[in-house]
Amino acid sequence: MMVSILFSFISLLAILIVFAQIYNKFQSFLVRINEAEASIDSVLRKRFDLLNRSISIISGHIEKEEDKKNILSMIVKLRSRKISNFELDRVLYDAIGEFNQYKDYYDELHHNESFVKIDASLEETEIEVHALRKYYNDVITGYNKLVRKLPSNIIAKMFKYKLKPYYDGKNMEDDDIHDFKL
């Protein structure tokens, strides 16, 4: 009798320990996901600021007043919008393409020190975003495995943890804005 009570107590204790370990793993992944999202957000905001500062430099090299109004118009429109990092990355990708067109078309921009610094900084942010996407996706992979696998999927259901989308860098030039996979 005493042995069965002791066995039951040890079994319950083992289950609670496993539960706590899995729960703590989820918490660790959630912290890392938030950290990665905050880092991505910071780099995207830096990109936005760089592109925003480039508008006045580019407009100084364009003669037609009507063309000056259209410079990186998508950046101007973003100033008052609140969008997700996925959407912001997509818009900034397009804006960088437009920025590069101005860079290629107006050779005199290559002689403007501020413009050259912005261009170099934009290239640095591309490297940062690429590294952060990889880190984010690695963390999401671990998290999604926990959500799907036994016994952690039981805890995921208990606490309503859902699969999270990858930040997969799909083709940003197409019209499909929902191409981030699960």
C-alpha cells in the first residue's frame, strides 16, 4: 500500500516536472520570438528612416517639380500608417528598388556624401535583415515543433499556443502579399 502511494507520488511529481520543463521551453521560445521581432522592427525602422531622409536629397537632383512629389511616395504614405513587420519589409523592399533606380539614373547622386552614406547604410540593413530573418525562422522552427509534437502539443493546446508564420523572404515583387507560410 505504502509503495503504491509512493509510486503514485513519484509519478505525479515526474509529470509535473515534465510539464514545467515543457512550459518553460515555450516561454523561452516566446521570449526569443519577441526579441527577434523587436530586432527586425528596429532594423526596418532604420531602413524607413534612411529612405525618408533620402527623399530630400533625391529631390534636390530632380528638375521637374511634378517628379519631386512622386519620389519614394510609398515612404511618404507610410508615415501615418501602422502595419506589420511583414508588410513594412515588403514596402521597404519596393522602396529600395525605387531608391536604386534613382541612384542608377542620376549619376550626380554618387557625388553627394549624404546620399552615399544612406546607400551604404541601406546595404548594411539588408545584411542585418537577412541575418535576423534567419534567426527568427530558426526560433519559429523550434517553437512550431513544440506546438506540433507530443507531449508538448498538449501543453500548447492548454495554453492556446498556435503555429507561427515563418519570415521566409518570398518573392517580394509579386502581388501575393499572403505568401508567408506556416
